[in-house]
Amino acid sequence: MDIFLQQLINGLVLGSIYALVALGYTMVYGILGLINFAHGDIVMVGALTALTVITGLAGGAVPVPLILGLALLAAVLVCMALGLTIERAAYR
């Protein structure tokens, strides 16, 4: 029963990720009328940004919730800047 519950949660998490990806494609296509295949690249840059912040701040006296918050903020800002750059370069 324990394995079933773990697999159920894994399935829900993976399904949620797929739903977010589909929602991103749908929103971009619905607004611009063009498909943006750079979603995966932008997500990877955000993940690497968060990893860099976490690695840089880990091991010190900084509390873990603050590290995670800063990593999230940095990833959002970098992804936002990259998305705006791609939108201005490719769609306009």
C-alpha cells in the first residue's frame, strides 16, 4: 500500500508538470498566435539559476527557507528577463 501511495503522488506531480507545460503553450499560442518551443530552455535556465544560488549560499549561516526564497526569486527574475528578450527578438 505504501508503494501505491508513493506512485500515486508521483503521478499527480508529473501530471501537474505536464499540465503547466500545456498551459504555457496554450497561453502563448492563444495570445500571440505563434508557438514558443523555447519553454524547455527557459525552464532549464531557471533551474540552473536556482541551483547556482542554492549552491552559493549553502553551508553558511543562512537559513534554508531564505536560501530557497532567494533561489526562487532569482530564477523568476532571470526567466522573466530571458522570456522578454526572446519575445522582443523573435516575435516583434
